[in-house]
Amino acid sequence: MPIEVEAAVYGAVQGSVDVTNKVQSIIDSGQCKFKADSEVFGDPAPGYRKHFVALYRSGDYKKAVACKEHQEVIFSKQHIWVIE
């Protein structure tokens, strides 16, 4: 079952960016875990704490993941983890 990213956003109230295609590209390259930070997504809100959220599908299941900036996110076909 492939992972299909339906939506992903990175940023803060002061500015955010749609990173759906970037996250799908990361996953398609075989990398299902990465750190959600400005090195990966750029900095849409300089000086503010950012968050990451994504909705994705794996087979018949829809899943969501959210974390604070600099946390590692793991996209899984069966489970979702956020490692602090």
C-alpha cells in the first residue's frame, strides 16, 4: 500500500506554506521519516515557532500527524509516531 499525502502544511499563524508535494516527494523517495523544520520546508514565518500537520491515506485508512518544529515525523502504513 503506497502512502498518499492528501494535504500537508508547515508554518505558524503569521505565515504558512503548503508542503503537500514536498512531503509526497520525500515519501516517494523511500524516506518515511524526517524532521519537520525550516531546513526541509523553508521558513514561512521567521522568528515564530512553527508546526507541521499532514493528512494522508494508506490503503483504506486515512491518518493524520502533527508536531512542533524540529520534531521527527514518521509516516507509516500501519501506525503513526512522533518522536520528541
